[in-house]
Amino acid sequence: MHKFMTRRRFHVIWTTVLITILALFFLFPLVWMIVSSMKPESQIYANISNFKAFLPSGHISDWGKAYVSIFHRFPVMRYILNSVFYATSVTIGSIVVNALAGYGFAKFNFTGRKLLFGLLIALLVIPGTTLLIQQFQIAKTIGILNTPLAVILPGISSPFYIYMFRNAFAAIPDSITEAAELDGASNLRIFWNILLPMTLPTVATVGTLSFIGSWNDYVWPLMVLTNSDQFPLQVAITNINSTNPVYMNQVMAILTISTVPLVLVYIFFQKYLTQGMGSAGNGDK
Amino acid sequence: MQTKGIKRQIGWLYVLPAILILLTFLIIPFLMSFSYSFTNYNILTPWAKQYVGFTNYINTFKDPVFLQSLKNIAQFVIFIMPIQVGAALGLALIVNKKRPGNTFFKISFFAPQVVSLTVVSILWMYILNPDQGLLNGILGIFHIKPQPFLTSPKQAMFAIIGVSAWQGAGYQMLIFLAGLQNIPDSLYEAAELDGANSWQRFLHITLPMLKPTSMMILTTTFISAFNLVIQPMIMTQGGPQNATMTPIYYIYRTGFTDRQLGYASAMSVIYGIIIIIFTIIQRKITNAGGDENA
């Protein structure tokens, strides 16, 4: 019995060590990114093949220097605010527009509803990424290039999110909405005060996915914006990474900065993420 | 059950904003790709736009870069599927067991997912730098000679596959984990009483019970892999020698950078149809026994 216990304990220690090594494999690039932003560039290169690669500078006064420089050289605050503005607008727009459409499809028997909904389901298979250049032509034609509208508008409506909202609303019995109607509530009041609060998980899922999608979007804003003052962070960081002189510690600083907001979103909204799995790879941006 | 057949036209008003945006940014662009594909439309010389029949389509099959990009994306899809999904399943099995430090492990495996693809691409460019990169630095400790990584036509796509799997596995791990936690403990207990060892329990309980989750993850990974563009765009610009050129990136380069909208549209149509066919097959597979009511 005693022998068995020690063997078992040995087994536990052994697997824990292996799993820790595996965890470090997933973490090391991110640790390196953060610590490299906290030391002079020369130290990054000097430390590249020893364990010091994963330690910040020995002098605490060095830690913030790359951050000060990057804020000095580039309007980083502006990029952050741009990204926050685009992502928030897309999130709010996406919730309102897709939820309203889901409401229309779920609770109103208007002429052409079946046809329109069939079309919507068909749209689920159209890959938006193959249509970037045609979408650009549209943005150019309607005159929204180099405006925030060009970044925000295409990300607002998504067949998949409409489908999600429609299913969520259809699951709410008509008796509830009819009772409210008898009490004299308008359609929009019913939508806003009854239906949306009853489908908060769907609202949160669509909102979270929209925010992350917009925050991470790169190719589309790169295409429709030419003025660097309007760049969101994702475009700005590639710009910074190719604007001479390029200092590695400053690049790592801006990479770290642009990751912080997403960390917060994931911490607070993690449980809503797995529900939107099916949206990956469809026409929505 | 709903709406009781009374016509209520106000519904149009609610679906209208969404439909208008979809019309503008999805349906019309989709139709445009067809109509442009039969012309020699060049944005620099729009007045010379002419109907050219199937010329663009014929040219795509003679375009070595486009053919190479199709081969590259096939390579990416074939390798990313088992690597990323296998890793995700393995990680889920690891964190599904109660052991000290479990929360730390879960967060570690998921961490790369939190970083945007743009950041991931730039970060790994520095890590994979052949001369002064971190990875060659680490390999040096184990006396492995420096590798060219992104600068080698042979290794570049595999480097992108590795980076993409590293980034994406954590998200799928969470979904596998949810699937694992839905398997009733009683099944395992019964099997244990019957004398099944842990490998047999995995093979005969875990895997079959995970089938719906696995199918969903496999098919969504499959379809989204076709959209690969940011990593090659930032890390390699499609090189070296077009070894990491992907169809989406080539369409973007031809239509946007080189302004050949007609030719790029023909490629949009071809590649779009390829993706649509695979997506429909995917939906057929995942909805077999499902409850999609259109």
C-alpha cells in the first residue's frame, strides 16, 4: 500500500511537471512580449538565448521607458479611442439592428417574410472575405471612404446574429407579448422592455462577438482608411511596426497595450463566447 | 404558434435596416463579383472597361500564383485541422481532470486566444526572426542549429500553421471542455465496474459522446481556415516565392493593390463557390439530426 501511494504521488508530480511545461509553451511568447516591452532594445538582443529573455530589465526605472517613448512618437491614445469608438459603435449597432430584424422575423407575419428569411439563411453561406474588393467599391460609390461609417457600417448586420435573435424571440410565447399589447404597450416598448431583457444571454453573446470581431478587424479598416489619425489600433500597430526607426521594445509595448482591452472583455464576458461558435467563418466581418 | 396568420406589415420596418445593410455590403458585392468577372475592369482605366467573356476565368487556370495559392490553402487546411483540433481535445482532457493549478493551466492554454491575429503575427515575426529571434535563441540552448522559418519556402507555411494552431487551440479547448462536462459520470463509473481501463473508457465513452462537439469544431475550423489572410499578409507578404500566398490575399492584392478588379472578381467567384460548396456540405453534416428550422 505504501509503495502504491508513493508511485501514485510520483505519477502526479510527473504529469504536473509535463503539463506545466506545456502551459509555458503557450505562455512564453506572451511573457516575452510583455517583458521585452520593459527593457532597452539592446538587452532584448543580449538576452535572446538565456533565461533573462523572460525577465524585465533589472532596473525598475527602465520598465516604463518604451511606453513613454511610444506615446511620445505616436498618437497612441488616439488609436485606442478610435478602436474603442469603432468597436463600441459596431457592438451597439449590431445588437440593435440584428435584434430588431430578429424581432420582425419572429413576431410579425409580414408579406414576403418566408422568402426574406429563406434569403437570409442562404446568405449564411456567402463568404464575406472573398468580397472585400467589391465591398470597397460600394463604400467608394456611396462616398463613405475615410469616414468612421465605412469601418462601422458593414460590421453591423450579420445573417447569423439575426438568426440567433430570431430563435431567441421565437422561443418567447406570444401570450406574453399579446398581454403587453392589450395593456396598450407599443411594439417598440414590447421589444425594448420585455423581449430584450428576456434574451440577455443572446444580447451578451452577439455584443461580445461583435466587439471582439470589430476590435480585431484589420484588413477592412486598412482598405477604407488612408488618414492615420483615423486608424484603429490593429492598423496602427502594423503602421508603427513599419515606421522607421523601429525599436523592438516599443513595438512590444504597443502590442501589449493593444491586448489589454481584450483581456478585460474576455474576463468579463468569457461565458458568452462559446455560444457563438457557429459564427466563425461565415459572411460576417 | 406565433403571429396567428394576421398580416402585420410593420414587421418590414424592423427587418429593413438589417436587410438594407446586407443588401449593400453582401448581396450587391456578391452580384458585382459576377458581373465584373466578365470584364477587364481596371480601376485606373475605368473608361476602357469592356466585356471580355470568359477570358478572366480561363486566365485563372493559367495563373501560377493563383494555382499555387489554392495549393497553399489546401496545405494549410489539411495540417491545421488535425493539429489544432487534436491539440484542443488534448488540452480539454488535461484541464478536465481535477488537479492542483488547474485554473492556471486553463488560463495559460486560452491566453493566446485573447491576442488579436495582428498582434500574434507581429509578435511571432520577431520570435521567428532567423538571425536574432527568440526561437532560434531557445533552439541554440539545445544545440539545434538556427532555422530559417518564415524566410524558407519549405518552412514558411508550416510556421504559419504552427502559429495559427497556437493561437486558436484554446478557444476550441473551451468548447471541448463544455462537451466533456456534459458526459454523465455514471457512464464512467459503470465502465470502471466492468473493468474498463482509462484508454478503453476514452475510446468507448469519451470519444463517442464528444462526437457532436467534435463535428461542430472540425467543420467550423475547416471553413474558417479558408479565410487565412492576416498572418501571411503581415508575416510574409505571401512569400517567399509565393509559398504562403493564399487565395483571399491574392484576390486582395490583384483587386486592391494592382487595381485589376475584373480579374480579381473572377477569382472571387471561383474561390467563393469553392467555399460555398464546402459550407453547404458542412451544414448538411452538422445538421444531420439537428433542428434548423428555416
